[in-house]
Amino acid sequence: MTVTRFAPSPTGNLHLGHAYSALYSERVAREEGGKFLLRIEDIDGTRCRSEYIQNIYDDIEWLGVVWDDEVIVQSNRLKFYVTKAEILEQRGLLYPCFCTRKELANINGKELNREKRLYPKTCLRLTNEQVAEKKSQGVPFSLRLNSNKAKEETGKIFWNDQTTGRHEVNYDALGDVVLVRKDIGTSYHMAVTIDDDFQDVTCVTRGLDLVESTHVHRILQSLLGLQVPEWSHHKLIKGSDGNKYSKSNQSLTLKELRESGVSGAEIRKELGF
Ligand code: GLU
């Protein structure tokens, strides 16, 4: 049975891009007589707010989107993400990175394309003694994937996107991504992959802006022996200014639309559902 999910982060109010994503996900599930799940991705306690969670429920109901089963709230499941990271760490697949945000900006500052900057593996070169010393001094650290080691374990791996076809995981383009953030003890990558497996999601639906992350998730599935779903990355819808909707560019929110008297049915129609 097809199982899809909509997994917003309550770090702000939802906008039309989220509405599209939720409707798209629900449609994929319903077309195949499957299930559509809702998950609240609130691992970042510093940015998530309970009022945004309530607004997600209100927005979704207003849109007429109906989810199945119980809603999963990630902040209740942190211990599962920590346990899996420990397994990776014990297998030598993660290493501590003590670099500060400022240091990282300086190391990578020369690169033109900020999005494509890869970590130069500075902390991978630390000796065991140096690591032990920094830890004993209480220097905060994140844990990064040792991508060379991971590649040795997984060999060539692939994932299938119902919209863009088959992809091979390109380790070189990913670099040593952070899997355990120093501030919250886990990461989006860990939480989303573990929960998609836990909820038996068969088709991960989300926007094309997250394609890069899918490579990381496919690696984690392979390393942790998790179920491998299909993906369906959908187009990103744009506002009248030609920019994609985002929480940061002050896009009109669903809450504002709702409160101004626009109906959910009108929005569905406008978005093509
Ligand atoms: N929580 C993520 C976000 O709001 C989406 C995660 C996903 O769909 O995989 O951007």
C-alpha cells in the first residue's frame, strides 16, 4: 500500500508552497488508495513554536486535507535519533567536528557558490589525542559523516524518483555532512530518515529543493538497514514576483489567507487540485 507524508517544520507559518506540497502528497496517496500521514518536524527547539504547530493543523483543515493515523511529533522521539547516531558512531562512520560557524565561513569563504561548499574535512585530520583534549575542555562539537568510510560500506547505491528517474548517490558532491548538530543533538537528516522508516512511508513526497538531501537519506538507509522508499519530488511553485515561496521571504501565509476570508477550496483550485 502506498504511504505518503507531509512533514512541515513549525519554524514559521505555512505558505502556498506548503499547501501545494500537502495537497500533492495527499493526492499521490489517494490515487493509489493509500495512506497520507502528517508529521511535525520540530527537532529544533530554538526555532519551533507551539503556535506554529496549531496553525499547521488549522491550515491543513482549512485546505480540506485529511490525514490518516496518529500525527508523529519529532520532539517526542529524540531518543531514537540519538540511538541510531550512536550506532553509526560506534562503527566509526561519524567523527567529531569542533569547527565554529565563523571558522567554517572563513574556510569556505572563497567559494563562489555558497550552496555547494563542502566541508574540507579539517577535523578528520585531528589525532585521537587532540580530539580527547578538545572534548575534555568541553569544546562543543557536531558529528559528521565520514563519507569515504560510508562509501566503502555501501558501495554504489541508487534511489528512484517517480518524477526525475533513477539517481546514483554521488558521495563526492555531498561531502561530510553534519548528522548530529552541536546545538540540538540530532539533525533533519537523521530524524526524517528514521521516521520515514518507522512510519513505513513508501513514497517520500516533497519539493525539488530537497533533492540533495535525498542522497544523504539514501546513504543512511543503507548504513542503518532501513526500508528504501520511492521519492516523488514535486515542482516548486512561485509567487507573482517569480521567486519560490519561503518562510524567509515574507511570503503571504496560509493563516493570513484564511483570516482574510479566502476559502481553502479556492486555494485548492488555484493550485490545480
Ligand atoms: N521538515 C522539512 C521542511 O519543512 C521537510 C522534510 C521533508 O519533507 O522531508 O522543510
